[in-house]
Amino acid sequence: MTHNTPQISPLRQRMSEDMALRKLAPQTQAAYIHAVKNFTCFLKRAPDTASAEDLRQYQLHLVEQGITITGLTFFFGTTLECPEAMAKMSHVHEPRKIPVVLGLEEVTRVLQSAGSLKYQAALGVAYGAGLRASEVVHLSVTDIDSERMVIHVEQGKGKCDRYAMLSPTLLNLLRAWWRHAHAHRQMLPGGWLFPGQNPVNPLSTRQLNRAFHRARKAARIDKAVSLHSLRHAFATHLLEHHEDIRVIQVLLGHKKLENTARYSQVAAKLLREVKGPLEYLEIGPPL
């Protein structure tokens, strides 16, 4: 019995190799390939035959749907070595919205509604250390340094290593999960901190996202939040407790301070503490 294996075109193979050489993340590579596929469907012919005007018309189509052109920029500029094809394309600046932030009481309810010690600990790391979902699931047991009270985040966003904070409360939660996991043979010695069903593999970001949304619903939180909102809450709550913004920048792994500074816009406690200019006036009722 024979199986037909889908053939990969030389053009797609070359683009995949170009992305691998530049060490793009697997999610980024998949998104770029998807972008070129969509463009090919729009064009109804091979993408390397597109003219600058074809690309301009496609961008008009994308703007109506709110989709960006980053993947195509890589394809034409790097794989085809034809950056001039993008001459009529322009970067569309998306309005930057401030994040929706969970309050302390809401975060408490989410963690208490996690459903299992494993997910409570994983969501606890997302909030307590401000880690991204991909960073949480790729932690190993040896990344937890209880002597220095730090978490080693290996190859986070931007392929950079960094240290995240490890609070005593978070350490106690992780130790409780570690003891439970070993008692039930759910974790390999020195393996993933949050293993999947097969402990050889880490928990997937999809599974962690599902766990967050189950906990959110169980906690009866109707805000438009996601798993990443726990990271937003981490930064905002630190600001509200007057931690230095540059320290928060380092903990989050932000290269630019402006990315961290946006949390000051949603730090409600800080806004409440500001004395408005009207308070400095001595005014009475109108005559």
C-alpha cells in the first residue's frame, strides 16, 4: 500500500530554508507561509510572477480585512531577492490599544478556578513571573533556581535568555506541584516543569490557553482577556506598587522602555493617587 506525500514546490522549499537560516520561530514561519498561500489564492497564479501593482491591489484587499503584509515582505525581499516588487506597498499602522487588565481579586479567582494543581502552578508562573505562554510551557525543572530566587527563561522572545523573578509564594506553589507530579509519576527527573500527557513532551500553549479560559469562565470573569492578560496584570500590578519601571522592563524582557511604559496608562491605583489640579484651588459655590 502506497501513500501519496504532498509535494513541496521548490519556491516554498527555498522560502522555508531562508526562514530556517534566519532562525525564525516555528509560529512565525507558519504565519509567513500562510501569508504567501493567501496571496497566491488572490493572485490565481504563481506568487513569483506578481507585479508591484498586483501587490498594491492585494494590500488594498488586506486593509479592508485588517491583515498585515509582513510575510510577503519576507518572501519578496529575502526569498525572491526582489524588494522593488514591494515598492507600491506601504506599512499600515494599526492603532495601538491599551491592554485590558485583570485586578488582583480577579487574578486570585482565576488561579483558584484553575481546576488542577498543574494548571494553577502554570498560570501562577504566567502571572507571578510575567512570562509569555511559550516561555511557561518550555520551562524545565532545572530552570527554577530557589537559591537565587530567579527563573531562568531560555531563548524567550527575540531568542534572548533572561532571568525572571521567583517570589516565595510562587516557589511554594511550584514545590507543591513538583511533589504532586512526582508522587503521581507525571514528571520526569530534570524534565519539563509542565509536561504534556506524555511527559517527554512539554505542555502545549494551546492546552494552557484552554486551561486559562476554563478558569476564566469558572471565575465568572466577562472581560475580554486572554492568557497573555496575566502578563499584563503582572506589569500593571508592579507599577501600582511603585516598582521601578526599568526593573519591570528587565523582568518582562522588553528591549524598549516605551513597550513597558504603556502599562502606566492602565495602572488604576496610580491614577487614583494623582492629585488633580482642581484640588489645589480654593473655590466655593457660585455667587
